[in-house]
Amino acid sequence: MARILTVPPERARGLRRLAVWLARRRYGGVVPGIMQVLLADPALTARTFWLYGYLHDRKGSPLTPLQREMVATVVNGTIGGAP
């Protein structure tokens, strides 16, 4: 099993604690595993959220809704996610 550094939500402090609060608010009270991994490196977290926002959230997103769904399907299959 791979050893991946994570930050459990109850151990988050400072800006990480704010990020945990925002994640819980957005995802119905839970903190997704990817968020716990990203919290270990604040610089990576900021870049990841910027990229996600650029591709998905902005009005002039370069991806169509169908393309976003296709990317999600490929990523989920690549990481061995649930069907």
C-alpha cells in the first residue's frame, strides 16, 4: 500500500482549517479524500484549485459539459475509482 501524506480534518490548523470548513460546507459535511491529500501541501492545493476553477467553474470555460464528464470518466478509470 502506498504511503501518502494526508492531513486529517481534525488536525488542520490555520488556513488549512478554513479549507476544511469550506470543503465540509460544499460537500455536505464530509471532507473528500483528495482534499485531505492536497492539504498536506498548500502550494499544490492552491495550484490545483486554480486549475479546477479555470477548467470547470468560470463562465468561459474551455471545456463543454460533455468534455468535463469525459475527463471525469477517464480519471476515475485511471485511478481505479468506483464505477
